[in-house]
Amino acid sequence: MTARPVTTTDLWKLVGLVLVLIDHWGLLFADDPSWRVVGRAAAPIFFFFIGLARTRQVPWSWVILGLGLTAIESWTSGTGLGKINLNILINFAYVRLLLPEVERRVMPHPWAIALLAVAIVLLIRPFQQIMEYGAEGWLWALFGLSHRLALEAQHPHSRWTRDGLAAAAALVYTAKEILDHGFDGAESAVLAGLIAALTLALTLFRRADLSWQPPEPLAAVLRFCGRYSLEIYAATLLAMQITAYAIEDRNAEDEIEG
């Protein structure tokens, strides 16, 4: 059988994975906050594609890997069971479970969309301590869902709803990340520009085969990243968490011996 062509979705998910690696490197190994400025663009991409996708089945791998990564994070950080923050994969599963009802009951009504967006903003702080990215990721998923509906012209208000949700997701996410990470003026400006460019690019997204198909070894990598992006995220995060923990533990031993 002939392998399927590489699509724009595959390419976007590869970009997301690269940004994930940058963000986790900045979190676990680098002292320079500029790494994290760039890496903060990763989560919006994946939430957007969760909303954009037609499938609403939650793979068991998301739940198993999410709980495993949550346990590893609790162990390596030393926070214990009292301050567990569920991994983003659990958040993805939660969003995917809710999206069918949102699409059926909320998206046909502009006033309901506005109320849901306001409710999500109000839930950002309460959910921050429960799941990674909490409710701030939900706006990106809602943006992704509205983008698909706009492309399909499902409702008369689909396009301006999509544009409004895109602007809301970008503004809320940028402000939240600046406050949470204490970015300075220059870092904040870079983040704002990056998220604005990302939002515009996602608004222009169309799923299609790439006009130029890469050679097969590279095409196989892109297809693999497109299909198993979240599993790759989990594997790389686990490896980096264990490595960072081992380095920290070794440095602590050296200090004691010294």
C-alpha cells in the first residue's frame, strides 16, 4: 500500500513538538527564561487541534500516560499527593469528552458561545491548581472547534464567532502567561507577538496535502509525528524529567560530599 501524503496537520504537530521540547528544556535544564517564552506557544497548538478534530473518542493512552506523568512529576518535584496537578493529557481527554455537547448545544447560539467564553475565563484560576493549563487551554479548543465550523459554514455566525474566539484566546493566554511567569517587558513583547502570529496562522489553517511532498525518510517522520504527537510528548517529557531529577540528585550528593 502506498503511504499517505504528508499533510499540513502533520507539519503543525511537528512544530508543536519542537516547541514542547524547547519549553521543557527551559523548565528543567535552562536558567534563561527566554526558552520558556518561545515554548509557551506549544500548548495552544495542541488544544486547537483537539477542538478542530472530528473524532471525539478519548484514547486510553492519554489517560494512562497522563496519570503516569502526573505521578512522576509529583515524585520528582517532591510536592507529594497534596498538590497534584494533573498532566495536560488528562486536560485533553476532559476537553474531548465535553466537545460533542458543546458543539451540539452551544455553538449554534452566539449568546451561548459568549457566556461559555466568559465562564471559561472565570474558571481559569480555580482550575489552575487542578490540571495543567486548566481552563486557559479550553479557549483554544473552542477556537479550534469554531474554526472547523466556520470552514464548513455550519452557522451564519460561524466566521465572526471564530474570529472573536481567536482574539479572546490569544489575549487571555498572553496575559495569563506573562503574569504567571513574570516575564519582563521585552519577553512579554516577544510572547505577545508570537501568540498573535500563531493565532493568525491557525485562523488561516486548512487541512490539505503539502504541495511539496518531502522525500520518504522525512515524510515518514512527519507522518509519525502527526499520528503519535501526544505519545511523543509523553515519552520526551518522561525522559527529560528523569534526567533532570538524576542531575539534581547527583549535584545534591556532590554538595554533601564536598
